[in-house]
Amino acid sequence: MAAPYSQDLRDRVLAAYDRGMRTRQIANVFSVSPAWARRLKQRRNETGETTPRRMGNPGICKVDREQLRQLVTAHPDATLAELRESLGVSCALSTICIALNRMGFTFKKRRSTRPSRIVRTSRRSVINGVSGPQVWTVVD
């Protein structure tokens, strides 16, 4: 994973701006992108911040996991969109999927439906090539 630029480089770029250098000159001298140099200057002017911001996932989850667990237990065949609607949360479907995966739920095909007669779905269609309704199940 890439690391943020050092505080020393940030200070030198901002000092060059203070001396009156242009963005392209600064980018060439310090081997940084013009966009990064411009954003650094803009952030200092707007917020006064010059330090690098924290990188990575914020770790904040909008989804109430206990409520989600109850919903999945009551309706294991609900889609992600239906679960999101039932929760009443405005978030991406991937957020709900990630929360379900972290709680140990996986999305499995039901084995009780008959296999497709039109298309072979896998090499071992008799064992695992079942198409049809799918459910969320807990991995043990």
C-alpha cells in the first residue's frame, strides 16, 4: 500500500508556494504531481491542515448488526436490497454484504430445487449445479 508523503516534503512544497513558485515548477522540482501540490495548498488555505490524513477504511458501520441478524434469521431468502429497505438505512448494498460476511453469513444456493434442464451449470451439475432461490446461511 502506498504511504503518504512526508511532512518534510509537504513543508518544502508549501514554502515554495509561499516564495511565489508556480504549481508546475513545484511539481517538477519536488517530483510530485501538480494536482497533489495544488490540493495541498488548497487544503492549507481552507482548513489550515498540512499533515497527512488517515488512510484506509474508516471502520464505521451504519448497519445495526443485531437487527440485521434478526432480519436474516426471519427472512433468509431476502435480497440485499430488501434487507436494506427493512433496516431503513441509506447505504450501499456492498455495506450490507460486508456486514453479513463479517457476522459469518454466506449466500448459498438452495439444494431443494431441481437442476436446470436447459444449461449445464457446472461439471458436476448433479451435485452442485442447482439454480433457483438462494438463502443466507450461517457458516459454522
